[in-house]
Amino acid sequence: MAIRQSLTDRLLGRLVRFLLWLMARIPPDRAADLAAFFARTLGPLLPVQRIALANLRAAFPERDAAWHRAIAREAWDNLGRVAGEYVHLGRIWDYDEAHPNAGRIETADAAKLIALRDDGKPALCFAAHLGNWELPAVAAAMHGLDSAVVYRMPNIASIARAITRIRAPLMGRLIRSRPEAVFAMAGALESGAHLGMLIDQHFSRGVDIEFFGRRCKANPTLARLARQFDCPVVGVRVIRLPGRRFRIEATDPIDLPRDAAGRIDVAAATQAINTIVEGWVREHPGQWLWFHRRWR
């Protein structure tokens, strides 16, 4: 069994590296269109489609089956585009402070992001698997924020190395998600960095919250760090727009719930930031990653 698994990993690693190599040799728009075509065509045939439809039925019980299938297809399309855009992230992010909204990226929140960069404080930035969720990290690094990003390392070593080679020049400090990562996160904040993390997936050791009216486990790490450092906490999202464009939005610093002693309440704060994410998903349901088993 171990030999068979090792062979499977090697073959999968070679396939993924070939696909990354191929996508890098295709212009960004064509790469995204091609990957989206395959994702929305083949994705609904995969077993994980059942997870997506079950999640959509639970989150939007008032909608009919045709709507659930349509949203799942949009989610496949978005996932394919994220994959096709991955090797082109540096070219896609073309925001110019001197000429805002002239390229692929538009934002009405430039002043918020500039203030975050220039206030001399560390900050915690949360995002979700919406739109192209890799772009906020690219934006931070390209516009001078001292930043660190928490990321999940693929299990297959050769794929992990290939992904790291893409991320490293674009995303500031990279902190691999694992139990001891919390020390690296705290170190980044102590040095004044802006720490970014995705917070919208199941976390088995997490705290209980409600998401779309259903109980689930959520990662409390961001809230615990906010309690420890009492630094600004902001949400950042990238919305996919027609015409292969994106809009980046940032919340104002969030006033997180506190306990009787005036310290941030970890459970209540984790609920608060996930409630914000739920609102984002309700606005653009076809751009969220419905294929993850969020409720278990």
C-alpha cells in the first residue's frame, strides 16, 4: 500500500508540475479561461460535487435545485480560474496608486490599505476562499506592507516545492500552517508585520460557531492573537468582476467583542469575523469554495 501511494504521489506531482509549466506558457486570460472550462465541465462529474450541493442546500434551503446546481457550476468556474491564474499572479496584480482603476484591479478602499501600511502598527488581516483568494497576499507585498502569510503546504513534497517557488517572490514571509506555526505568527506580529490568514474552513480543534445558521468548528487563532497583541483586525476580500477584472475591498478595523475584563473574547470574536465572511458569501455565492466540508 505504501509503495502504491508513493507511486501515486509521484505521478500526481509530475502532473501538477506539468500543468503549472503549461499554464505559465499561456497568457493569463487564456490560461484562466481554459482552466475554468475544464473545471466547470468535469467538476460536476466528480464525487465532491455532492458535498457542494449538500452545502448549498443547507445554506440556502429557500432556493431550488436548479439554483444550487448553477451556483455549484459558478464555483467550479471560479476555482478553475484561480488555478489558471496562479502562475500569473504577479502579472494580474497591476494596481497603480498613481492611476487607480486603470488596470485589472479596482478598489474604493485604497486609503484604508495605505493607512494600514503606514500606521506603524502590526495588524491581523483575514480573508476567505472567495474570488481569487491569493491576490490579497500579493497586494500586500507589492505595495510595501511588511507582511506574513499563513498557508497550507500540499502533502506531496514536489508539489509543495513548486507552489512555494511561485509564492515566495510574491507574498512576503510565508508561514506554513502546522501546530507550531503560532510561534511564527506571534513573531511576525512582534516585528510589526501584517499577518494574513484564510479563516473560513473547518478546524477540528476550533471553537463552536454558527455559519449560515449551522454549528461548525472555526479556527480561533486570529482571535487569540488579537487578544494577545490588541492590534487592528481587518477583513480583505477580492471579488471577481466581469471582463477579467477584480475589486479589492477592506473593512474598517473591527471592534471585536470583549469580556468583562476588557480583553477580546476569543469565541465571540471568532463568531464575529465568520459572520462577516458569511455576508461576503451571501453577496457572491458562486465565488466561494463550496467543495469543502465546512459543517461536520
